[in-house]
Amino acid sequence: MKRLLAVVLLLTALGGVSVRAQEGAPLKNQDIIGLVRSNMSESTILTVIRSGRPNFNTSSSELIRLRQAGVSDTIISAMVEANASRAPASSGRTASASRGAFNPEEPILVDAGQRIPMRYLTPQMRMAARALGFGGFGQYAALQGTAASLRLHSRQPEFLVAVPNNAQPQSYYTLANFAVRRNGSREVLVGGGYISYSTGINRDRVVATTASPQPDQSSAPPGFTIYRIAVVNPLSPGEYAMVLYNSQVHVVGFFMGGADSYFDFGVD
């Protein structure tokens, strides 16, 4: 209770942000920029983020704007994580049961003839200044742990993915190979640049696949088509993830959290 009162008093002293807090409105990017420009400490801003109701814009262009406004990597990461934490509270998972037998939030891994429902991890997004040379920077998606708990028996797995009818399958998913880091994480570069900024998983980490509609679409939820995703070449030993771009596809009823999903697995 004392912590909540302290946060309210802090926001009250900050004009526009206080109105949002008192009205119960969600926190926006501009609110955080306002706190930074008011010389609030990083720990105080993190408390505001964790105690509030976040509705941040974490698109690549907005992340760049936040950095240019002086927002630290730690605060930006907290904003991304706060947004992602809203996903379990959405109505998508409960609604899926009534929309079809196939859950569009749950790809199916077909490994040596066995069907395995996959579970997602929420990555931590980090920005590394000058990671791409002088004046450049990169954005990385990092998964906790050096190895996925799901391990494959076959090097030629297939995946069943429900793709929204308004999306081409190749633009809705990416199968990516992750680098294992000494800091105890698995990472992949998802954006960055030197003079200009580009987004998307680094091409060197993208695994070539093919996508074809399943002959039987009886279990497809309304508005979705089930595709069978196959790797072009056998996978080498390493760490991987099937990435679904939920945040970039407008789907009513599903993925209301607006965060991409990383379904990790490993090949021994």
C-alpha cells in the first residue's frame, strides 16, 4: 500500500502522467519519455512501469525514438516485457476452444511422426549500441537458458501452423537458428543498422522452409488456414525457434497481447 501511494504521489507531481494514473488510463511511450526528461531515477521509472497498466508501442521505429529521447536499454526492456506480460490475460486462449480444434496460438511440431504441441517463450529485447560498427546498433531477441527443454529426435521436423487468411504464410512465421551466448541465453539479431535501420531476423539465422496448405482443413478455426511447414535441409545440431509474428497481423479475438511468440526447441 505504501509503495502504491508513493507511485501515485510521484505521478501527481508530473502533470500529464498523473492524469493517466488517476483515471486508470494505460501508460504510453510518451509518459515514459516525460519521466526521463524530468530526471527521474531509472529505478523509480521501473517501479512506475511495473505498477501501472502498460500499453506501450514497441515497434522498431518507436524503440529508436525512445533511445533518441534518452530512454535507457533497461527501461526499454522493461516496457517490452510489461507489454508481453499482458498476453496471458487476453481472451485469445479461451476463445480458441470455441473456434476450432486447432489452437492458432499453439503450433504443432511433427517429430518422427509424433505430434507435439509447442509452448512459447517471451524473449527479452535488448539494444546493443555500436554492435554493427561505429555509430551502429543492433536489436536482439534473447531467450533465457542455453538450451530448450524440447529436444528433437529427427533433423527434418515439420510444423503445423494456423495462418490468418489475410496473411501469406512466409510473412507470418520464421524458423530461426539461435546463437548460444556465454551470459546464459540464446539470441538472434532482429533489427539494427549503421546509417539506416532495418527489421527482421538476420538472414544468416533464417532456416529455409516450405509451406503448403493441409489437405484437411476441418479443424482450422474460422479465418485461418492450417499450413504444414517443412525444412528444406536437415537441421544441424543447435538451438532453434519457430517465430510467429502475431504483433504484425491483425486478428480479431486472438493474440490480443500484440507480442510475437517464440516457440523454442533444440536438435542434439
